[in-house]
Amino acid sequence: MSIMEQLPVLLIIGPIIAALIILAAGWHDRRLCYPVMLLSITGQFIASLVLLLQVIQDGTIRYYLGGWAPPLGIELVIDSFSGFILSTIMLLALLAIVYARRSVEAEVPAEKIVSFYVLVQLLIIGLVGMTITGDVFNLYVFLEISSIATYTLIAGTRSPRSYVAGFNYLIMGSIAAGFILLGIGYLYVATGTLNMAEIAMLLPASYELSTVHAAFLFLMIGFSIKAAFFPLHLWLPDAYTESPSAVTVIISTVMAKVSVYAMIRILFTIFTTAYIIESFPVTEFILLIATIAIVAGAILAIAQNDLKRMLAYSSISQIGYIMFAVGVANQIALEGGLLHILGHAMMKGCLFMVAGLIIYRMGTSNMLELRGVAGTMPISCAAFALAGASMIGIPPTIGFMSKYYLVLGAFEAGYWLYAAVLLIGSLLAAGYIWRFIEIAYFGDHHHKGDQTTTPEGPISMIAPMVCLALLCLILGIFVEMPMEIIGPAAMILLGGI
Amino acid sequence: MIEVIFDLFTSHYNYWMAIILMLIGLYALIAKQNLVKKIIGLNIFQTAIFLFYISFAEVTGGTAPVYLPEGAEALYVNPLPHVLILTAIVVGVSITAVALSLIVRIYEEYGVMDEDELMKVVRER
């Protein structure tokens, strides 16, 4: 009974206890919350890295909760796919928490700060749980933990508009969760078990049943709403724009990625490629919708005047890229898609951090009022340019590498036309990224008075931002490093190992 | 033809009821203007899913899943869906609580409960 063996469950239980400690500490003294939070997230991050190394060395880790083996008990599974997602989201959560401190002080009312940190901790618990669970109903429960935390976090600013955004997301999210619950019910009817590995084993016998088709469709629609996959994205722009900047960073990077992760899990681990390609061919349809998402999201992004709203629409376009990989469904494209999960999390995290810092410093995110902002905030705008270059896909950034793999995969599968759409998407991305760069660097200077005399912002907000921008570049150059884990992950998804 | 449909309905009427309730709930959730009515719709929608789970757990002639003199041969109802639904009910209650508190905040701030009017007020500010 060493602590190493218990690490998967500690990853969930530790933070739950930490959430209670944050609450208790907040009663005593509000300032104590933040250190406890930082400590627990750092612990979670280290634990996730240890688990990832363990997975690389010894293969998949299976942990039986309470010692009950799968048909009776719940298991936690960490294979190279979930290990990869786990360490990605914990890295971003850690940086977002470092960033959050000053940003939250500025945007969230002081009496709400304690509950804010408790909710962020609960959100991260839910997302970590969704990533490592091996049981579909457990997935639903963790999904709801993270969703309820998100609804309240979105409504956490001083602006009353955020209440409306939170409420609208609550309605959409609850419909999605209801559909997912229903889909899980159908799966249980068809197979009589809730364990993912066992469902995958028992399901081929009933691939032709309409029960299974219904389960598939309900789960797909549910997770598409959660991941804001194109026609079901309506909640996303308001939710991203109105929530506090630190929350936007967390939900746009961590939560969106975990929803996509859950969808890919359902598609490839539970239903397997045999079902989604042969028995119930949906991959071509997903590919079609994904290309529409790429183009439509980017066009909508170009039309926005608000910086945060523009980035929100750009997220819809980028989710399209990840789903494109699912639609192509071969090894190279999936590698590109998984790399894009990492890459998009980093670049969008960086861009939203810049947006948050601009709001912190200038008090607005309206691009028309931000002319010449690069003179006042040189570091942020440089970070924006770097992450933006990655968003467009300029070599040698990580965004280029993931799109390169996607195009290669599409060529291999013979989807020439769709590959062309990827390039159009990149061009459109250049359109909306360039628009801000032009305003920031080449707009007239209105803010000459406070130039360079005062620092650009708190170091705790600049450091994570610069760190993410540099990671976009470094991981793009040394792309073999993430590929070492992404390769086996894509292989697992396609049923290789 | 009509007999077939009738048979289909009567032999699986519990599922039909779940479907009908679900559609009523979804309709209220999407089409109702009043925010509180939307939440009532959400509750009906969730309850329909709970009903679906409970009804597929039923075994004809089965008893409660407790220890009986017959031992393992006893015919009993599958208890797992009931347990799952207990969890889902807790989730549903928490969502309702969050939603109602948001509605209270929205009403305090804007003084309206109607979605169309709310959108108008939000846009004007």
C-alpha cells in the first residue's frame, strides 16, 4: 500500500479535501485561500506528471476504487491518451491559477473570492475525474460536478450580464447532460454494464440494434453541446465573453478540451472505429460539419469588435480542427488532432490571458478603443503575436505542426477538398489575428501619457502568459517530445494496442 | 396496422410515458418565455429520464433486491439503475438550486422574468 499505488484516487480525493480547507481557511482569513489553492493545484500537477511518466514506462494504469474489480466497482484508467490530457489540463490549470490571483481581485467582488476559489477547485476536480474515469456513469457525475461549478463561475463577475450568460449556459448544459444521461441509459440497456472497457467488448454483438444507434446519437449530441461543436455552439460566445478573465482562461482551455476528450473517448473507446466507420458511418458527416465549423467560426470571429468575443468564436473554429481529425480517423490525422488539443489549449490560454490583462489595465476589451495598445503593453502584445502566429499556423509554432499532421492525414485518406478547407481556415485565422495586431501596433496612439512609466501589469499575470507563448514556440520546434506520448495515444484510439 | 400500433403502445407504455414527458419538458425548456417555467420544464425533462431508468430496471414479478429465503434464485429487480438515479436526482436538485438563484439575481438586477424582455433590457444597457 504505497502512496504511489494510490495516486490516481488521491488526484481526486486530495483536491476535494483541499476545497473544504479553502472554505474553512476563507472563514478564518480571506487571504489564506489562495496559497492553499495554489498548493493543491501544484500537487495535482506534479501527481499528473508522475502518472504520465509511469504510463510511459509501464503502460496503462488501472485503479479499482475500494478494491472492487470492474463489473462490480468503478475503475480509474490512465492510459497514454488520458495521461496526456491529464497533464495538459493540469499544466494549464496551474498557470491559470497563478494568473487568476490579481485578475480575480480586480473582477470578482471581495466577498465572493472564497467561494470563487472553492468553485474553481471543484471544477478542476470534475474535469480531472472526467479524464481518468473508466466508467460511463462516473463520467456523467464528474461532468455535472464541473458543469455546476462552471455555471456559477460564469455568473461570478460584477457585471449583471454574466448572470444571463450563466443562465443560458445552464439551460444548454442541462439539456446536454440530460441527453448524455439518456445515452448512458441506452448503453446500459444494450450491454448491462457501465464499465467502458466492458461495454466496448460487449457492444459489437448488438451493433445493429436501434438501441445502440439511439445511445450513440444522444451521447454525440450531448457532448457536441458541451464541446461547442459547430451548430450547437450558441452558449459559448456569451459564456466566454461575460465570465471573469481567469475563468475564461480555465473554461476555454481546460473545460473545452476535456469535453472534446470525452467525446473522442466515447467515439473511439466505447463505440470503436468498427462502429463509427462501418456499422453506422458517421465519420464523413463529422468531417463535413467540422469543415463548416472551421470556416464559419473563423468568419464570425472576423466580424467581432470585442477582443474576448473574437477569441471565443475562434475557439469554435479550432474545435472544428480537432473534430476534423476525428472525421478523418486515421493515425496521422488523429496525432494531429491530439497535438492540436495541446496546442490550442496553450495558444488560446495565452490569448485569453492577454485579453484579461488588457481588461485589467485598460478597462475595456473593445478593439476599437485599443488602438496603439502595443505602446503601453509591449510584452502582452508580443505574446499575442506569438500565440496568434501559432493560431494561424506559421512554422515553427505548434499550431503549424498540428495542422501539418492534419493535412497529411487528410491526404492519406484521400480527402483533398477537405484539406484545402484547412488552409482556408488558416487564412481566415490570419484575418482575425492580424486585425488585432494591426490595431495594437499600427493604430494611432491615444495612450501616450502612461507609456512605459508604469509596469505593464502584475508579474503574476505576465509570467504565465509569456510562459505559454514561449511553449507554443518551443513545443513546435521540439515536437517529438509531445509526439512520443501522442503516437501511442492515437494508436490506442484506433484499437492498435 | 392500428392494432400493431396499439400493441406497441400498451406493451411498452412506460417508455411512451417517459418519451411524452421528456418532450413536454423539452418543449417548456425551449419555447417558454418565463425563466421559472423553463426551469420547471428542465425538471420535467430530468424526471422523464429518471422514469426511463427506473422502468427498464423492472423485472416482471420481481421483488425488492433484499436477501430472501430462496437465496440467489429469487427473482429480483435490478437495483443498479435505482442507485444511479439517486445520484442523478441529487444532481438535478443542485442544478435547480443554481438556476433559481441565478433567476433571483437576474430579477433583482433587471426586474424582468420574461426572456424576450430580458434580452431587450440587456441589449439596451
